[in-house]
Amino acid sequence: MEELSVAIGVSRPTLSRFFQDPTLVKANTVERIERGLTQVEYVPNFFATRLNRKSTGMIGVIIPYLNDLFFTKLLQSVEEAAMRAGLTVITQCSHSDPAIEARAAETFMSMNVDGALVAPLGDHSDQAVQLRLKSRLPFVLMDSRPTTMPNVDFVGTNHIQSTGLMTEYLCRVGEPPAFLAMPRVNFNALEREAAYIAQMEKLGFEPEVLGTESVSDSAHFEEHGEAILDAEFAHGRLTDRSILCVNDRVAIGAIRAAARHGLTPGRGAKGGLRIAGHDDYPLCPYLNPALTTVAQNTDAIGKKAVSRLLQMIRGEVSGDTPEITLFDGELKLRESA
Amino acid sequence: MEELSVAIGVSRPTLSRFFQDPTLVKANTVERIERGLTQVEYVPNFFATRLNRKSTGMIGVIIPYLNDLFFTKLLQSVEEAAMRAGLTVITQCSHSDPAIEARAAETFMSMNVDGALVAPLGDHSDQAVQLRLKSRLPFVLMDSRPTTMPNVDFVGTNHIQSTGLMTEYLCRVGEPPAFLAMPRVNFNALEREAAYIAQMEKLGFEPEVLGTESVSDSAHFEEHGEAILDAEFAHGRLTDRSILCVNDRVAIGAIRAAARHGLTPGRGAKGGLRIAGHDDYPLCPYLNPALTTVAQNTDAIGKKAVSRLLQMIRGEVSGDTPEITLFDGELKLRESA
DNA sequence: CCACAATATTTACGCGTGTAAAAGGGAGGA
DNA sequence: TCCTCCCTTTTACACGCGTAAATATTGTGG
């Protein structure tokens, strides 16, 4: 930058100001600088520019999984909103490992990011690290909220509403549903299960939760759903029931199990097999049968999380009262229920 | 760091060395420092540490899409390999926009990353930017290789082999396949199409490519596959043929179209409908019917790309002879073909 | 106990830029 | 014409740390 400035015939600080905002420099000088820039290819050093700046213009985002289209959708929404606000997004995936998540948080702190957006590992995030992150910089939780961190800004889905909605629908058009859960609990899964139970009781039905014990090596959602229902169907159970799965990936496994037993879940006469999911995974419309589910408004969640973070960064918030934003789920009626 | 060092009673450079590698400091001193660190919470500044270092210990990765499990699988493999090598990964998604991709490349250059791993936008990457990136730092292309950039290190799949394998299989067990392509060409798609045609001719069959014209608003792979086959099936065409789809996401749409027309693709007597894909998308085993496909060895691709980049970073390569590594595809026989 | 080597620490400087304060320059009014 | 005011540019210093060279310390053998 030094050399470039002498070559152009201005002082280095003037060049510096030009790169930050050309309007800070006289039009005449701007023109000279731009002419000089066409001669040499110059890229300002990223680290040097952020070293002595009050704001780095970056936000950190942590997501728990990469191989899950729900989180990639959320991430896309976040990146778009951040880009619109002129922020650089640094994404880190914790790969379902609390240690990696913690390291990502450390990285963000050492980078002086302006704020952090975190979708935590459901059940076993290192909360000490997150609290330290929160105490140091604007911090918004997305998707899943540990019950032990009530005083944190959060953006997610209203699972009471979304699961209640689906439960009510299933009760209305068919047999009262059973709930297919996951053993590796996360807070969302627990909320959905609780919401299911509450809604069932409110409607006067007996709740029935299955899949809470781990079968075989069901590290993956789909495998788990398939394994549980395969066992049930093999004993002739649940073949004429409604089954509400804790999420779409479990439902995908459930549908697969049904197919293997010659069952075709679907909207039909009362007393038929129905399978429903939760989240509106992008591939749901292409399944056989197309999966009936509740859509999470990932787009709204991402946008809101970024805008809330921006408020905090700009100091436009009172500070002591965290904001909890829950978006409603939307019923997606397709073929499977 | 200054304050901390006086508080502990060592000079700042000693502290600096401690953070880089504690073995560079005497055991006695290490202990004193660690004792001091428990008192204060101190995180070294990310930017300052990289500003005057020869190596930043970071590599940049660009992927074209986030909402595609193929790329997230690849990214996961890359991240794992990089982590094992002690590298920090900076991921940027180009969101199928050449301008964003170009900006990501600029960011990497300004960050002085040690190297860059790029999965380009198939057909319309800004090659000038990529060439500039390549001329500035170790650079390895992944997944898709522009025909106009022959002299670049590349790691990907041998589509001649993989597509040839599947084509041969389909010819052997059923009707010679038609090829369901995509209008928004990328280089891999073109290679696969060419490989299909070559293999068909070698086996003495007439190649037949469809789906090269865009129907409706088929921005998405699945939609496209469904739309094309929906139209064909509606006219009673292709209902007893084998159909090789350019990738699994198109195949997912194809299977959906078959279901809508009451057709069940599968391995059966000669003369039945068969649908096959390419890539081994993670959800393939859970489709109805489970999708027969060719697996790309994403794990090997990611690992190899990182190790090759490391070689280049360490200067262990001759430099003038780029290495092209192609991994074979593996047939995944399931139900649909 | 001393000389010498080997290791540990410190001194001194630099990395590439941002920013506040000081200096410069040009337009408008008296 | 001169002076003031405002905008632009420059001067001077800072950001937080890495690193080579210089110095201090420790360990070893005689």
C-alpha cells in the first residue's frame, strides 16, 4: 500500500480512506487512485485492516451438522441476510462434537467478530463456552435452546404450536397418532414430544411415544426411524395408525419401513396408516408417498437472527431483556398423512 | 499479552512462543505461565498472530451450493482432513453466483490463506479470478474441472469409468438406457453424457439423450427430472425403458414422476422400467424404490485434495506438472434398476 | 571452579493497515 | 485583497503480536 501510494502520488492514509469509503476522498483524487489501481493488482491485507478497526464487519455462525439440509437452508438464509447487511460470515460446523464447537467459539472471540449466531448441539453443548461467548459479544441462539440458558436471545420455531397443529390434524382425519421419537434427545425433540403429549391429552386421547430406546446402531435419523417401525410392523403393530415422527429424517426412515412391509401410508379412510414428519425437509415433496409435514420457517429464522444480532451490535437494545422469537410452523399436506 | 506477561513475570515474546509451542519454553516457565493463565482469561488476537507469520495455517474452501448433500459430504471430508493436519478451514459458498465466488477468492487472497480448494460453479465460474488465485497460492480444483483450465491440479471422479460402468450394467440387465440430462450444463454433466454415449456405441446401441431443453421453471434438479419424465410418461413413452439420470437429484424427481404414473421402476424381467442415478446421494437407500446409483468417493476426494494441497504448501511438488487424480465410481445396486 | 556449549529469554524491530490530530488548500464574505 | 471556515490530506502514532539477533542462563566436562 505504501508503494502504491507513492506511485499514485497520494499519502498512504488517503489510500486507506479510499478503500474504506471512496466518498471520503475528493472526486479528483478518487479518479487518480482508480487509474493507479488498474496498473497494479493490489489486495488490502485482511488481517491488517481488521487489526486496528473498531468493528471487523464479520459475524460468526456455528451449525451442528453439515449433512442436514435443514441447517444448510438456515445457513443460506443467514448468509443472504448478512451479505445484504455488508457482513462477512465465518461459518464453523461443530460436527456434533462439543470440543469442536468450543474451539469454534474460541476462534470467534480471537477474531473479534462483531457477533455470533449459534445453533447449538442439542443436548451436549459446552455451555460454559457459550456463556463466555455471550458475555463477550452480541450472541443469538438459533433453532434449539438449552433449558439451562433461559436468558439468551433466541430465534426458532414454536414447537408447541407446530406440533400441536399437526397432532390436531392427525387426530381429526384419522387415528390419534403415536409419536416416533429419538433416543439422543435434543431440546427441540423434547419440546415436540411434550407438545404432542399435551395436545393429545387436551383432545382426550392417550399419548403413545415410541423410539426412545436406541435400537441397533442408529446413529442416523433415517436408520432409527426405519429400525423402530420395522420392528413394530413385523409384529403387526401400528399398521393402521397415524405416526407423527419427531422430524422428517426419521419420517423418511419410517416411510421406508412401511414400503418394506408392503404398506402405503396415506390420506385415506379412517383407520389407515399415516406417517407425518416435522421440518419440511427439502426432499419431502419427492418422496413416495410425498411426506406430509410441518414446515419450519427457516428463512424467517435466519433473517430474524441476523437482524436481531445487528440490533445488538449497533447497541440498539436495552440489553438486559433477551428477546425470544418463535415462528409458527405451517402445515404441508401432501400424501403420506 | 503485554500486561499478562508482566503479571506472570516473563517477557512478552516468551509468552508468544509459549502460545505457538509450549515445548519451546522451559518446563519451569511453562508452569508459571499456565498458573498465570488460570487467573485471567486471555485469547490471542487472531489477526495480530497471522499478520507477521510466514504461514497463516488456514486454507480456503469454496463450494458452489450449500443445499446439496453431495457438496456438504465433500466439505465434511475436507474439514476432517484439514483438522487432522492442524489447518483452520475457511469455507465460503458461492451460492451459484460467479460474483460471490469471485469475492470469496479475493477474500482468500487478502487473508493470505496457505492454499485454496475450489469446487467451481459448473459452467460459469469467473476463470480469470481463479487463475489469479492459482498464480498466487497453492490451488486445487475439486469435483468439476473446466475444460479451459487443463493445467490445474484436480481431484474428482472418473466419469468415463463410473458412467460407463452403470451404462454397461443397465444394458446387461435390461433395455439399453436413455440418458436424462440437465439443460444448465456443467462439466461433469457433459462428461457423463459423453461417457454414456461412448459406452452405448461401444456396446452397439443407439444412445438417446433427453432433458437437454429446459421445461417450465426447472431451476432445481428434482423438479427438472420429474417434469421431463412426467411429460414422457404422459405420452406413454419410456415406460418400459432404463433411464440413466445425470445425477441422483434428477433421479429422485424421475422416481417421483414414475410413481405419479403408477409405474414402479425396479430390477425385474427385461423390458421393465428402470431408473438409475449418479453420486450416491445420502438419502438414496431410503427412497421408494431405493435408488440404484454409482457412488462418488467423496471421502477419498476430500482427503486427496487436502493432502495434495499440503504437498504444494510445503513445496514438495515440482510445480510445473499438475496432478490429476480421478477416483473410480462404485456401483450401488439397490431396487430401482 | 572455570571454560564452553547448548538452551532459554529478552531486545529491537517489523508486519500492513486504521485513526486522531495537525496541517494544508480552496471558496466565500467583508 | 485578506481572512475565516470547511473540507481534504498528511503526520504521527497505534493495533497486537512474530521473529531474528543479542543476551542471559543453565548444564557439562575437565
